[in-house]
Amino acid sequence: MLELTYLRNNAAKAAKGLAKRNINAETIISDILRLDEQRRQTQTELDAVLAESNALSKSIGQLFQQGKVEEANAMKAKTGELKEKSKELHNQEEQARHALDNLLVTLPNVPNEKVVAGNGADDNEVVSTVGEIPTLHADAKPHWDLADDYKLISFDLGVKITGAGFPVYMGKGARLQRALINFFLEENQKAGYEEFLPPHFVNAASGYGTGQLPDKEGQMYHMQEDDLYAIPTAEVPITNMYRDEIVDVNSLPIQCTAYTPCFRREAGSYGKDVRGLNRLHQFDKVEIVNICHPDKSYQLLDDMVKHVEMLLQKLELPYRILRLCGGDMGFTSALTYDFEVYSAAQEKWLEVSSVSNFETFQANRMKLRYKGDDGKTHLCHTLNGSALALPRIVASILENHQTPEGIRIPEALIPYTSFEWIS
């Protein structure tokens, strides 16, 4: 959620930035500032009424002690009027605050100055492209056929047990999945991230804290009876571990990693882009999360990008890095880099990671703060990234490393799979 102090001091800048997302925010920002001023004026008036009431209460006691009963009773009548006035002002302040919060949660984060305007994926900037696109043999197949030929993944069994988008991994397919999870976790630990194993369900406060609610409520699986949500990513429980906390500035940055299954309804997805592992309702992902001092967040973002690059290089996959335009960024992000690997059999790029800096947007919702050298509390910056999402990584490994003799396992993975080939 955007900070009110930022909007008060930078209304025009915020509106200009949000225009990169194709949002005309001038009216809503004006309404927010009007409600904020109304709330602050009401609070000032309420404080004055309460102060006057407190002063009268002290005087009443003194007047009774002095035997001035008539004057004391007159003051008691006045305090009664002030009490009613304070109730009225309190209700007005609450109503203004509620209306203000309802408007604030509709505004996405203001993009960083590096972000260009754009309507969608076609307007994203290619920052770099690394690695050679492999030339496959004449009988090369897409991953869904390879998975069937080598009995690695059953999409039909998933449909039988649950429904479309819930595959069953088996044999070397299951072992490859587990190997990738362990590989990612260990590489993240080497880079300084502490491992966690969080719950796979969160409450509404957690969904609100990281910005999935109310923005993406329709994309989350909701257990109505318990009012719990299946997590769309480990970012949600991990970042919310620090909700309503004032962390020690000397502990920053706080670096966390976690493996979890992820659950997404993917409403509206259809067609060839959802075939096989391309788009699932349940998938595995290893996440990295950073909570840091505002002065360090963009250096940390660069470090996270380099870390994800290293993982893809070790998996011997061609990749490219995109800086997302305003129209393609997530609701909470100030700056996002997407990683895509090339799927040689499908002849297209597949997104495998998003690395984002949210600045204070999530921290403001969660009241995640640190105490500065000035003795005051300040909002932290939060960042997260996929390191990595497994389905499209598996798809790319199967497709890009296939040969007439079988599928070659990248050298870095062999200690985790205990096999060099799928054949």
C-alpha cells in the first residue's frame, strides 16, 4: 500500500508513475488526499474535545472539594455534552479512515523510474540474452510427449485424481523434481539465505499483507469454512512472518528461502499455452525473500538477479532477462525482472522466475519496520524472487537436453539425481 506521506508530498509524481501502468490515478489520489485531510482535521478536533473534557473533569473534583456544588454540576453537564461530541467525532474519524483505506488498497505500487510505459508483455524490455539455443535432432519432441515416452509425468492420472493442471510425477520424473528442489535450496543457502518450511495455507491478514488480497482473490483457492487461502507462492507466508514486527536494523538484510507447493486457479487460462507443464494449478517452487534497509534494496535486487542467472547457467539453459513494462508488472511491484528460458521443442520463451523490489508497499501493509539511528521507526523494503519455479524448468531440461539416446541431465544436477541420463 502506498504511504500517505508519499502521496501528500508527491501526488503529481505518483499519478505520472501510475500512468505507466495505464492507470489514470489523478482523481483517486485527489479523493485520497481529501479524505486524509478530513480525517486529520476530525482527529485534531477530537483531540481538542478530549483535552477539554479531561481538564473539566479535574476542575469538577476541585469544585466539589471547595463546596461549589452548583458550578461543579454545571461543568458535569458540559462534560456530558463533550462526551457526546467526542463519540460523534470518533465515528466521523473512523468512517473517513475506513473510506481512505478502501481507496488506498485499490492503488498499485508506483513503478520505479527505470520502468517504461507499456500495455503488456510485448512492451517489456530485453535486458540480456545468454546462451545458445540448441539445435535438436529431427525426431525431437515437446516435453509432454517425452514425459509420456519415458514415464516421467502422467497428466491423465492427475485429471483422474483431481483435475486438469494437477500432474503426477513418477519414477525419474519425481526424482528429477526432488533433485531440483534440493539443488535450488542448497544454492540459495550458499548465497546466505536461511531455509524455512512454512505453512501452505494462510489467513486473510497474510494475503492482505503481501498484496494478494484483495487484488488477486479470484486467483486464490479459498477454504470458506476456515477462511484460509492456499498459498500462491512461499513469498506470502515467509514475508508475513515479520508482519507487525520492528526488526533490529543490525539484523538487516533478512534473507529467507523456502520450498513450497504453490496453488493458483489460473482462471481464464486456456489453449496451447496451458499444455503440459506450461501452466498448472499446483506446482513446486523455491522462493527467495529479502527484507532490508531502503538504502540497500536496489543493490540486493541486482544481487538476486545475478543469483538466478547463476542457477540457470548451472542448468545449462539458454535464458533472457526482461525488465517488465508498467502494463505487465504485478500489483505490488516497483520494479520486476523476469527470466525466461528457451523451450527448443516448443520454439518459444517460457517464464521461470520473477524477481521484484516492492520497496515499502508490502511493509506498509504489514507494518514491518526497523528503528533507525534517529530513534524513529521506518518501513523496511521487501523483495522476492523465484529461485526457481520448477514446471517450466523441467519442461526446458527435458526438451533442450534431449538426444536420440535419451535426455541428458545437467552436470550440476547429477549429484542430486544420482543418474546422468533418462533413457
